[in-house]
Amino acid sequence: MSNSSSITEFLLLPFADTRELQLLHFMLFLGIYLAALLGNGLILTTVACDHRLHTPMYFFLLNLALLDLGCISTTLPKAMANSLWDARAISYAGCAAQVFFFFFLFSVEYCLLTIMSYDRYIAICKPLHYGTLLSSRACAQMAAAAWGSGVLYALLHTANTFSLPFCRGCVIDQFFCEVPQILKLSCSNSYLREIGLLTFSVFVFLGCFVYIVLSYVQIFRAVLRMPSERGRHKAFSTCLPHLFVVSLFISTGIFSYLKPTSISSPSLNLAVAVLYSVLPQVLNPLIYSMRNQELKEAIRKVMSWMFSRMC
């Protein structure tokens, strides 16, 4: 009986069997990846260069764009390389790295979205205390806490998952190293520890979700009490992008992991995984820039400056 020490690589699920479809998938994902790099890179550059955007909301948005770049870079480049070279293999260390960065980046992003709901709550419900409660030091501490907790969370899951013996082959039914699919390869009851960790994660996830919902209940109540229609419109315009991003992040994740087993199939699991691991990272920059006039103007200035330098 083989175990994890004898496994040097895993085999990932291919997107297609024919060479033509593999190249088509490569071109499609290359376009998606470049779009994500461009969108999130523009937000990073704009927020860093424009001093008017050096506020708590845009500080957290900068962190979100950085996380989105990391999230999509964790899974998509390897999938593109496999499609291009007609390969399926990923090394044992590469698979462990994918699991670590997947848990790390996605957990930090969810923590950050929760912090951003707190930012919007303070900005609208307690505007007089905004500068005090969300000072530069407080923002840095909250961001550091999110990144630090993500590291610990990812280390815990990665160490626990790859301490298991794998004796049911090395084929992972997903295009990247996803923990539920890896657990299917284990032949030890020790996998119950990882299931316990995942269950604990669900409770933490629900706690953050409840906090976000309660924050927006208070926000909407405060906005609806505003006497000025212009004030209400401005308040909603700063909240709706965050609300859309949270909804996209949560809905794709819930659908992926809580869909009925009766409709599960390798091709559907593959499509759903692309939905929650790729789509939010591409759409987040577009969502934030569409509803935010200040950010759109700053992006135009940065792009015009870049084009002028190129010419």
C-alpha cells in the first residue's frame, strides 16, 4: 500500500481530450488571465499613485486587488500550461503550494471583505468617528490581522491535508489541487481531522457572513433616513460595489460546495470551480470601477499618463 511518501506527483483533470479544444482553452484562459492582470493592476497603480485615493476604503481596495491577482495566479497558470503542453501532472510540492496559497488568499479575501463592510458601516452610520476608528494605524492593523490569520489558517489546512496517507491513486478530479478532491485519495480515518477543520471554517464563514448582513441592515436603515436624495445616491454608490463583490464571492463558493450531489459530474465540477476561482477575480475591478466616479477619473488619468509616456 502506497502512501504520501511514495507519491511524487498528482494528475489533474484536463479541460478537454482533443488537442484543438486544449489549445482553445489555453487561449480563452490566457485572455481571462490577462484581463484580470490588467484590471487589478490598474487599480493597484491608480490607488498607489493618486494621493486623493489614500483613504481607508481605497487602502482595502488595493489589498483586495492584490489578493485577486494572487488568487487567479494560484490556479490558472498551471491549468494553462497543462492545456498548452497536453499535460496533467503537478508535483507533490506544487500541489501542496497550491493548497496553501488557495486557502491563504481566499481566507484573507473573505476577511478583507468583512473589514470593508465595517468600513462602509462606520462611514455611513458613524461618519463623525470615521477618522478616529479608521485611522491609518487601525487600517494597517486590521489588514495585518487578516493576512496573518490567513497564513495560520492555510498552514493548518496544508499540513493536515498532506500528513494523510494517499493509497487510492494520484488522480485529482479537478483542474487544480482542491482539498475535497485530495481527501478522496486518502485511505486513513485521519481525514476526519481535515473535515473537522473544514466544519470549523464553515462556522467562521457564517459568523463573518452574519456580520456583513447586520452591517448592511444598519447601513440601509441609515441611508433611507437621509433627507437628501443626492446624499442617499452617493451613499449607495459607495456601498453597492462592495455588496456586489461580496455577493459574487459568496454565491459562487456556496454553489460550488453545497450543490446537490445528484447533479455532480466531473465536467460540472470543473465548470463550477472555474466559476468561483476565476470569475470573481476578473469581475471585481470592473464592478468597483463602474459605480465609482472618483476611481474611474483616477484610472483615466493614469491611463492617459501611461499612453503619453509610451508615445
